[in-house]
Amino acid sequence: MQDKPLLIELIKFLFKWKRTIVVITIVPTIIVVVLSFAWRKGYEATTTLIPSRPPANSTPGAWLSQSAFGRFAGLIEGIEGMSDVDRLKFILKSETIAREVIKDLNLQPHLYPSRWDNKNQQWKKGSKPPTMNNLVGLFHRKVLTVKAMAEGLITVRVIMPEANLAAMTANRITEALQNFINHKVLTIGKKNRIFVEQQLEKTREDLAIAEQRLQEFEEKEKIYDISSQTAMTLQIASELKADIIKNNVKLAQIEKVYGRENASYKQLILENASLKRQMRKIEAGSYAKDQTTQKPPPLFGRLENVPEVKVDYFGLKRNVLVLEKVYAFLKEQYEIVKVNELRDEISFQVIDAAVVPDGPAWPKKKLLAILSLFCCFMLGSLIAFIAEHVVPDVRKALAS
């Protein structure tokens, strides 16, 4: 029952101050609506992307466990721990993408229309052309918005003063993203593939040269066979030498990616030192793989008792055997890193390409009119309340 008198009092109050409230409500609302027709329009275009997910059992460093660098797989997670969604967002918001899109679509006049003379197609006199840093900053603040959705989707929203330009800009951003990934993103997988590829090509060339030298030496010196004991010695020596070279390949790769302070790098240094000691033993004839294995004869025997031709031949033969083993090792690794490079790549698919919007996204005239009416009505009511209750009390206080 008490609510009805309050409601009646409120209606009487509003009716009493209706002119003030109506003027304060209607006039600003009309001004806002009129200005909304003159404001610069903004058209919104949106592109939706989704990362191309790798196999469920694959992680950024999982491929290493299959290769000769398997012991270093755990280190990759710390370097490339970002998810594909975060990587794509990071690239989309990069200065590189913004610069490419601004230059390709000539967005400078659209970003700073007040400085641009559209009639003469040049910057207005007295107005300095904006720097690329200013253009990129404004592009990120006013034009581009990148958001990651809970479903793993990425939305690229663009607002431009022209409908066609908005759609072109959104689609050009995805093209720039793909171009950046293809040419500038150097993943761990790609680094390893390039490294192994270079080592494989170098070993192939060295092996061809070594085989040619051995063949020429055999034809010149008429050497075509060696004893079984010497063959065994050469086999063991070539295996040790090949292991040393394999470790050198691993060391070069680890140093390139992680540096010399890595624990695995230091461990491989120790392994190589041990292999080199074993190599010196077999050259002196004091090496055996285990206690039951007969020690092979020295690789070169006592040098003063071995013809120089045979020493040269043994060196050439061992070099060929070593390079053959290293080449086979690198060829196997190359196939592995090629396959796993694909797993390590950043890739995406465009789910919804940007289309030309039907109408401007800004200004929203209806929304502005409703908000203006509500805010101005509340302001008018507040002014009327102050005039009704506060002002008389203040006057009485001042009069007394």
C-alpha cells in the first residue's frame, strides 16, 4: 500500500518538471542522432581461422625421440612451449604483418583521412605523412582485433571506412600470415632438417671424392685385396671413426640450438674423448671390444716394417668405410627430420573467409538513440530533483 503513494508522488514530480526533463532528454538525443549521420562509418569484416592440429601423440619436440638427438627432446618444450593458437595470435598481432598489409593495400590515407587530400591524391599541405610506426600503432588500436575462442578458433576482426576495403584487409591479413609462416618462421624441426641436409650433402661429396681416390690408388698400385685380419681391423676402426663423426654432428646441432653449456653437449664431449682413446688403441693393436675378443693386429703395424703404399691404402680404405657409415646414418636421420618437420610446423585453415559487409558496424544509430534517451532522461530527472529538494534547502540555509 505504501508503494502506491510513492508511485503517485513520482508521477506528480515528473509531471511537474516535465518541460525541463523533456528538453534535457530530447534535445541532446536529436543532436546525437544527427551527428551519427555525419560520423565516419566503420564496416566490419571477420575471418575465422583454426590451427591445423598435429597427431594426438605428437608434441613440438616429440620427433626428436625418434632421431639421433632423442636425449634432447625434453628441451624443446621450454623453447617452443606456446600452443598453436598462441603462436598464430602472436604472429597476427606482429608489426611485420601490419606493415605488409598497410603497404600492399595502401591503407595510409584510410588510417589518417584528415591529413589526406582525396582530390589531389596527396598529403595536405602542412601535414607531415605519418611514419610507419604511427601507422602500425593505429592499425592495431583501431583496425585489427584478434581473439581466441574457447573452441580453438581464432577470429580476425577488421573495421575500415569502406565495406570492400574491410573484407580485403581481413583476407589480406590471412595471406600475410601464411606468407610469414612459409618464409620467416624457422621452427626447431626446420632448423634440424636444414642442418642434416647440409651435412648429408657434404658427406655425399666427400664420399664420392674418397671412393674416386681409392679407385685411382688401387688401379695405380695394383692393390685389390687385403687379409681377413686387416679387414677386421679396418672394420672396427671405421666404426669407431664413424661414431666420432656422428657425435660431432650431434655436437654441432646441440651447440647451434642450445649452446655449449648444455649438459648433453658436455656428455658428448666426454664420449668423443673415450672414442678417440679407443681409436688410438686400435691403431697400436691393443684394443678389443670385450675380453673374449681377440685383439686385432695394429692398423698400420710397426710403420718401419710396413710399405708406405700399404699405409696409404689403409688410410684411403678406412676413410671410405667411415664416410659410408656416416652417410647411411645421415640419410636415415634426414628421412626422420623431413617427416617430423611437418609436425613441428605452424599451420592453419581458414574456416570462414571475410565477406563484404551489408552495412556499417558503426555508428549504431538505434543503439545511440536509445542510450542517449535513457542517459538524458536520468540526467533531466536528477536536475529536476536537485531543483525541487536541494536548491530550496540551500537557499533557506543561506537566508538564515
